[in-house]
Amino acid sequence: MESSRRNFFLSLPALAALPASWTAFSTALRAASSTPDSEAYWSLVKRQFPLSDDLIYLNAANVCPASRPVLDRHAEFMRDFQSNPSFQNRAKYEAMRERLRDKLARMLRVTSDEIAITRNTSEGTNIVVKGVDLKPGDEVLITDHNHPSNNDSWKVRAQREGFTVSSLTVRVPAASREELISQIEKAVTPRTRVIAVTHVTSTTGIMYPAREIAEIARRRGIWMHLDGAQSFAALDVNLKEIGCDSYSASAHKWLMGPLEAGVLFVRSDRIASVWPSIVTAGWTDHLKGARKLEVYGQRDDPRIVALESAVDFTLLIGMNAIESRMRFLATSLKEQLSQIPGVRLKTNLEPELSGGVVKADISRVPTKQAYDSLWNEHRISIAMTPSGDSQGLRFSPHIYNSRQEIQRTVDAVKALAS
């Protein structure tokens, strides 16, 4: 993806036509492009976000702030849309949508015809859940740590149609990649029609070996769906290499884009077998590729521009640089938390088993109390799981965070645990 970053700089539209925030950031980033490992570089990136100075925001796994360049671009087209909502003015969005589709496809290493533009991960996953042919006696294989959109959605459909959903327990932390692969392979039966897993879990941050699981599914003719909410734009995801049948993700998490914007990938040879969830004006059986899965009626067209701007912002920095920075911050946090007496790390330290989600539990302090204390006393914004095997505090740093913020968070947890 570094070549994509260089190409993006070369192909950037005339800077004079872009908002001032884009021109300033693009120029500064180009000047600093040789030093992406320095704190000064990431301080420049951090200044593009309108986060409060007194806030340590470590909740990318839930929702990320959008950068000023993305916000400016979104606001520009919101004003344009509301000032002239005529068919003639809105016609330009069709070309913009196709340009966005091309960029998303290149980012994920797939073809444009395999991409549907959705509203979030949950919607993309539910399109697959509702669209894949299943009958009584069939089986869907999931895990206990799947997000509800990739878990309860299968169960609700199963209650209505009579197929079986089998859920695998998850060891915390994961023992090894081999165990995760073996657990899936041993659970497959002649009745298994779908394997639906999460790429990086939002519960404890386990990264599933997606390529190997997709190979298991492919050999048996099983549909493999991958929930990419915590991997899209956090990791340099290559869906062609992974080989899954479908993948859904959101823009409002690691891509740092608008709310209610997402992406669904369906492999070209599988598209014809997915029934659309919504059919309305504009739908036809002759729509090319995955476009047949994104016809919902009137859309928020300026959101398309905001989503494209979030992709452009990512390309300006470079996906490799983003993943490297995110992993650096997450690894630093994990290593330091694991050394605090009374703190149990529930996320794997191994990079092949983890991404940007970090879960830790303070043994002598109730989780809700610790969560409230970090917010009330330190203005540290995170998520929490109050009970169960994934109980604990969830931290998810991203590129707008600094080393100092990680250290202040570690010090705050250490004080709580002592």
C-alpha cells in the first residue's frame, strides 16, 4: 500500500479546489513523508482531529472521530446538497459513488463489482445472513465472541427457518493460531453451510486466522463470512489473499469516517446466490455485481463524499504506516498493562493473534468502578464489559493518540490496581 500512498500524492486533484484543511495537511504531510516513525510526524496527524485537549480517547473499536479534512469535505457537500437538491445537481453523485467503489476495491485488493456501499458492518453482515440460501437441517458455525450482528442475526433467522446455529467457545487469551484453526475444522460437519467469524474480536481483541479458515470453508464448499469491523483500515486487509466469500465493515471505526457508511464485499462467483434484503425503486436483476445489494431508496449522498474523503485521508498517510503506528501503540499498552500486579491481560501479545483492541481486567477493582474512575478522574474514554469471560476494560488506540497518552493511561490503571 505504500506505492498507493505515493500514487495518491501524484494523482491528488488540484489542491486549490480542495478545502484549506486538505491543502495544508497534504503539503505538510508530503514534507514530512520521509519521517513517519517520528513523534513529530504523528503529532502533525493528531492535530488534524478536533478532539478535546483534556480527553484521552481510546475507543476506536466503537467509533472514531473524523479528521478536519473529512469533516470539511462532508460539510461542503452537505451545504451543496441542501442548497440545490434538484435531480440535476444530485446526478453528480453517481460518478462519485463509482469512484468511491473503485477506491474501496483497491484498498481491499478486490474488484469494484464485488463491492456494495452499505451503512455499517451490521447491515452488510445482515445482507449476507438474510441473503444466503439455507434450509432446515443446515448448520451455521459461529463463535461466542462474534458481534451480535454476526451472531444473534443467524440465530433469529434459524428460529424462523429451522436450521441450526452452533457456537464455539473462545479461550481467553487464545492459545495459538493452530488451536483456533483446529477448533473450526473439528466443528465442521456435513451439514455446515456457513462459517461466520470475526476477523478481530471486539470482546478481547483476538485476531482469527482468516485465510486458513477460508481455506477450510473453500475445500468443503462452505460460505465463509468475515466481520471486518475491527480490521478494516486498522490492518492492511487483502481480501484476495484471505479468500473469504464475504466481508463487512464500517467507516466510523478505524477508517475515521462518517457514521452510517460501510462496505460489503461479496466474491464475484458468490454474488448471484445472495438474495437482496431490500428491493425498491432503482433495483433490477440486471444491476452489475454487488450493486444489487445496495439499493435502499434515497441515500444521504453527501455521506458518499465523506466516505471517499476518509479513504483519501487514509491513503495520504498510507495503510502500512497506519497499521504500524496502531500496532506500536497497542503493543506498548499491552506490554505495560501485563506487567502491573493485579491486572490480567485478556488480549494476546502475539501480533499474529491481535490487532488494535486491548482488553484487561483489574482483579481487585469492579470493572464499572474502574471504568468510571478512569473517566471521572483522568478523562480517559474507553469501553468495558461488566461480566463474563471477556469482562474488563477495553482500550483501542489509533493514530490520533500519542505515546504520552498511552503512558498516562498505564499510570492511571497502575494507580487503580495498587
